[in-house]
Amino acid sequence: MALTYKAYIDGRWVDPARRFEVRDPFDGAVIAEVADCDDAVVDAAIAAAARAFPAWRSRPGPERGKLLSQVAQRMLADERRLAELCTRENGKPIAESVAEVRYAASFLSWFAGEAERIYGETIPASHPGQRLTVIREPVGPCALITPWNFPYAMLTRKLGPALAAGCTVVARPAAQTPLCALALAELCDQVGIPPGVVNLVPSSDAARTAGRLIGARQIRKISFTGSTEVGKRLLRSCADDLKRVSLELGGNAPFVVFGDADVEAAVRGAMVAKFRNTGQSCVAANRFILEAPVAEAFTARFVAQIARLKVGRGSDEGTDLGPVIDDGAVAKLQKLIGDALARGAKLVHGKPPEGRSHVVAPVVLTGITPEMAIWREEIFGPVVALRTASDEADAIAQANDTDAGLVAYLYTRDGARQIRVAEALEAGMVGINEGLVSTAQAPFGGVKHSGLGREGSRHGIDDYTSLKYMASRIG
Ligand code: NAP
């Protein structure tokens, strides 16, 4: 039987007139019916966030941090249940869901600490008798819009710094995965985060809800994680009210393996960088660029590892790769593989997905060229695209041949090359002999079309604060 979930507004669970269905991506079964927030409900959430803001911002930072810590602790204490919920609505294997719950909780813990360290500064004045001071103030009520691929972590990476800074929030999770967000709201409620500080408005119509949030004068900032296309649209629509905007957008990560690399280490890194969440990650390795001397050895070892991956239902023991999220994801993979093969790519492992099953086994393609869509677009699935490079300069040029700039990976044993290439790569983050870069204490974010702002780290709080400078005449 499908469960029913309400929206969370002003500390109460609200049941609007309409609901929408949430489906298990593995078999399409309806697993829940969720409150479909209309304009009036979204407006009520905005009003609640605005009302709660003055008291929340006035609360001492350490107190706000303590509440965030308590939510993190409850997440960890309840990680199995939360992980099962994530696997149900997102499809990822249970071990990955457990890892996500821990990763998501780590943002709350990290920003609980940061709530105690929102420092200002004093500046030496040019005139005697003057004091120049700077404080950091919360930007105000924020709207948080999050995707389905990491339904806990993409929310806590915003919720943590927002609440730590003294902002209140209205969050709108992706329609495919609202249950994890609602479970988080429940924990916020249980630890006593005051009514109106956290509001959650699931809806079936993302553009409409976002429009309502952007149109509201009380909302002072939009933080969005999702595709570059939608991010650009939101940025444009925030111009009229000059809202602050943070954007964590799509990637097209190069994974460069140089001739002097430790091939075994590169393959281990590639497995993580490519296949986490069935390849549906913004930091997924999208374009493998192999220097000619290692191309053959790397490809052979990589394919051997890929051949061992078990694809299936996320809750089944031993599943390495869960389903992709929906029909659109399957169709996109079919299109990218078909285009690559038509333009001369070679299929060296697997076969193109047929029909509409969301269970997609890995596919490996070599002979990729820059005009192929698979080179230019985010693959977002378990499809590997391999290309060779003649030397370091060629590898860097290939890696930077994209509008995206989220993350890049490089494998080499040469210390000078590690620094030289990492600095030449146009990306907000670089993994050097490392296939997994995200962690709460490091700044996550991109350059070029991959976004604006940073999440995580001490810098993550900056996106939720404004500087106020005060010049005081004291004598
Ligand atoms: P998406 O279509 O842009 O959706 C992301 C969120 O925006 C969802 O909540 C979605 O709601 C909502 N949305 C969709 N259309 C909208 C509109 N017109 N106005 C306002 N909101 C709208 O992205 P996706 O394909 O689901 O997610 C994957 C993308 O996110 C990839 O490009 C990935 O790289 C990126 N991503 C980036 C990061 C990062 O940190 N840089 C992290 C994770 C994912 P509905 O789902 O209900 O339509």
C-alpha cells in the first residue's frame, strides 16, 4: 500500500487538496502519495519562513549549531531506515544509501561547528578616532531547490549552512524523491527547530513552485542544485528582484590517465568516479582521456572490473548498480550510445539498453571523438566513453573542451605534473590520483557553466551571509 506524506509548514504537517505519486525507479510501483503544494500552500510556507526569521537570526550561533548537531545525530542513529527510504525512491544500492545518509549528516555536523565561527573583522582605519568593523549577517529567508540523485545530501549541503548562518528556509525537493526530504523535516521537528525555520513544500510542478518562490519579495536567496539549463533559467528570473543565487549545476568531468600513472589505482578511482549512483552524479567521470602508452592496459583492466558489476534492485544483497531514475534517463543513454556508434565509436563491452527497463548494464565505448554528443553532454548513467591523447598538452586541451567546469580527475605519478596539470584544468575541483573528492570540509562547486558559489567547507557559509561594514566615529 502506498504511504501518504504531508508537507511541513510552520511546524505543522499540512495536507493540501491534491497529491502526486512517487514511484520505485526499479519497477515503477507506486510507493507513496505526497502532498502536492499549490500556490496558496507555498505562499504560507514563505510567510512562515519570513515570520520565523527575526527570532532565528537573533539566536546565538552555538544554539543554532546545537540543533543542527542533534539532527545529524538522529540521522546517524536512524541510518538504516533513512537509507531504505532513499533506496526505495532513488533506487541506489542500500550500501550507497547508508553512505549518503552519513555524508548528508556530515554537512549538518560541519555547519553546526561553523555556526560558532561566523567571524567578522576589524580593519585598521586611516583616521584616528575611527573604528572600522565588519560583521556577517544572514541573507534572509532562502528557497532551496534540490535534485533526486542525492536526496539527503543535496538538501543538507544547503540546509546546514543556511540554518547555521541564521537563515530560514523553504525547501522544494525533486518530485521523484520527496520522501527523504520529508524524513529530514521530521527530524528537524523532533529536535525542536522552531516552527517556520524549516518548511518543506513538495510539488509536482517544479517550474510553478520555483516561480512562486522567486516571485516572493520575502525570499532573499535561491540555492539550486540541478541541470545547467534550469539553473540558467532560474538565474535570469532572479534578476528582477536581485536575489542572491547559488547554483550547483551539471558537470562533464574529464578523467585523465597519463602514461606514468599507477594503472591499478587509476582503475580503482575510475570505478568510484564513474559508477557511484549508477553514474548519475554531477561529479561522475564523463570523458576518459588516456595517454596512448596506458590506453590499452587501462581499458583492459577497467573493462575486467566493470564486467563484475551486478545490476539490479537496490535493496537486493550484492547489487552494485541500481536502476537509472526514469524512462527519460534510459532514452538519453540510448540516444548517446546510438549517436556515438553511428559516428564511428566502437562498443568494447556491454550492449545498448533496449526497451524501457530502468535496469541498465554498463556499456564501454572507445574511439570517441569531439563531435559526438557523448563527449559534449553529461551521460548520467553507466556508460563509459574512452578517448586517447597524444601527450600532456593534448590531454589538457581535450579535458578543457567543454562548457562545464565542475570537477576533473588526473592520474600520474609525476609530482610536478600533478600540480601543472591540476592548475591548467578548468574545474572548481580536481582529484589527483583520487576518484572521490566530495567531503563536508572542502569547498564543492564549479566554474564556467557548472555554477556559482560553493557548498561545504568554511566557504559554504559565505553564500548565506552578507557583509555589513560599520564605520564608527569614537573620538
Ligand atoms: P533538473 O531537471 O534541473 O532538476 C533539478 C531540480 O530542479 C529538481 O528539483 C527539479 O524538479 C527542479 N526543476 C526542474 N525544472 C525546473 C524549472 N523549470 N524551474 C525550477 N525548478 C525546476 O536536474 P535533474 O536532471 O533532475 O538532476 C540532475 C542534474 O543535476 C545534473 O545536471 C547534475 O549534474 C546536476 N547536479 C549537480 C550537482 C552539483 O553539486 N553541481 C549535484 C547534483 C546534481 P522535478 O524533478 O520535480 O522536475
